[in-house]
Amino acid sequence: MSIIIQKAFQALASCDPDRISAVLTQDAEWLSPPGNATAVALEATHHMVGREAIVRFFAEDAPRLFAHDVALTFHQFHTDAERVVAEATMTATLANGNPYSNDYCFVFELRDGLIHRVREYVDTARGYRLTFGGVPE
């Protein structure tokens, strides 16, 4: 199942709406920490519901913040019959030219070989420092 997730992230990174759509269920959800730096910077929601919303985020919104050299390095996968937990580091060059590097943990729930639900965990304070130069009060 970790191969499914690795291929899915290649699709997400492609910014190609058709490739992204092909790895998600119609009713997919993506939940990130409320108020995370990416959502704030892009004026986007932290809880995307539906394939169209997730496709729009990865194809149109995310590239406005993570402008160049986006890479995700997987460190470990933990799987059971229905879920994949992936530990990873994302690096990129932000639109303002600053480097970005943060650790993530993703919990994927799959249905029929497609991503149905994602819970994303990330160091939000580090994300704020890298994106905005400080942490909100």
C-alpha cells in the first residue's frame, strides 16, 4: 500500500488536475491543522472536502506558495488493512525565495485503492517561522 501513496504524491506534485483526480475518491477529505501557515498564506481552508477541492488546492493554490523544487522524502510507512501512516519531510523554495523544510506525518485511509481521507500532522510553529518569519501570538 505504500506504493499507492508514493504514486499518489507524484500525482499531487505534478500539478496536473487529471493525475491528481485519478488518485482520489469523489468524496475524499484532506484535514490539516486549523490555522496552519499554508492555509493562512493561501487564504484556504484546513479541511478540504471533495475531489474537486483537493485537486484545485494541489493544482492551483499550493504552487502559489511552494513555488520551486518541491520534494517529499518518505522516511517510514506503517500500514494495516485500511490505513497507511507515512512519515515524511517536505522541502521547497517558497514564492518569496525562502527555503522550506518541515516534517509531516500523514494518515491515509484508502478505499478501492484510492485516497479517501487524509489527516495531516505538521510542526505548525516551524511552518509559520519558515513562511512568515515568526509565529502568531
